[in-house]
Amino acid sequence: MDKLTDYKDATSYNNFYEFGTDKGDPVKNAGTLKTRPWTVEVEGLVKKPGKYGIEDLLKLSAQEERIYRLRCVEGWSMVIPWVGYSLAELIKKVEPQGNAKFIEFVTLADPKTMPFVGSRVLDWPYTEGLRMDEAMHPLTLLAFGMYGEVLPNQNGAPVRLVVPWKYGFKSAKSIVKIRFVKKEPSTAWNKAAAQEYGFYSNVNPNVDHPRWSQATERRIGDGGGLFAKRNKTLMFNGYEAQVGQLYAGMDLKKNY
């Protein structure tokens, strides 16, 4: 029932460090990204590895619109109608081997089209990872569009991940490789600042970021800028009923 974030706000206030570190940089700089042709390689511990053109991925399963709230670790959030299908559809097709426990996502790192690749802020290419049961959860989305349109470059075209119960940086953009592995993969932000960005990155308002509180958030587009009304941050970003069982028995202050 949350109000949708305006398309203009959702496509002009972004984190996409390959195109700059300011929120307005991606919309200004991402026009250089070439999204056709595009190939996503599936490799590692699967019975059916292979390379998928973006057209093949689009045809793999019926797409649907899903309205998800995404929360940034910086304390702001958006509500966006994404278009795609559950990542589980691709996972089932490639048939993971029994010892595949995690999935690593590798994104494009092309200095010719991404002007900030090579900057010292991160170790390139940008990588992320999920535990297998997280990746197989039906809420985990392989997204190709938003607001009924093709994904804009600055939002992760032509294909990205959307994991709505986690902090936004877990949702890798412009994916070029999906790798099935036995051990927990290293991830970009964990390598850059392990004390600030854990592997799980589950939204837990009871665990503060080392430099700010996570107890509240501001909704982009509500007006007021940095002084906008702040809302209470919800456990698992409001998806606790759907995903809480994945973390039964875990210390969610340690694995937040």
C-alpha cells in the first residue's frame, strides 16, 4: 500500500559507482553504457553452464510487475514497480550441483563506457553474493525493467538483481556473470569496508552502521530533502514474514 516513488526520482537519485559517487552522477554519465549485445555467463558448480544473450534471458520465463521497497544503507528508501521474474527460474534451468552453496554475481567493469571504473573507492569489478536459499527465494528478482519500461542505464540495465529485504547494495546491477560456488564469495563492499558491510546485509534497524543510526529512514520524493520526515525502519525492510525463517537460529546482530 506504500506510495510509489516518482519515476523521475527513482531514475535520477542512484548509487552506481561505476558512473560516479554522487547520487546525480549515474543519470548524467550512464548514457555511455552499451546494453546490446549483452551476454550473461553462468559458470561454476552447475550441470548446465553456458552463456545467455539478454534476449535468451528475457524469454526464459514470464515476466511480471512486482512492487518492492528498497532501502539504502545510507538511510533512504524507494518503492519501485520492477519488471522481471524470480531468479529461481534461471537457477533451476542450469541445475546447481549439490555442493553449490552460494552464488556470486559479477557486474560489468568497462573503463571505456564506465568512467569511474578504476577509481580507488572499490575493487573492480563489482561483485555480490547470496546464499543459495536466499537466491532461490521467490522474492529474489532478476529484473529487466521498471515502471513498465526497459531498465534505464543508471538503474542497472539491461539486467540486475533485486533483493528487497536486504540493503540495496546487494542488488547487483548490469550483471555479466553468475557463478555457483561452494564457499562464501567475497563481495565488493565487504572487501572495501568489512566493519561496515557484512556479507548478509539484512536490514536490521537494531544494528547501527558505524557512522549513523539505522533506526529510521527517509522516503525519497516525500519532500524536505535531508530534513524530510523519517519513518521507522522495519526488520528485513518489512519482509520479515516472508524471509525471517531463512535466518532462524542466526545472530542477526552479527549477521545483519
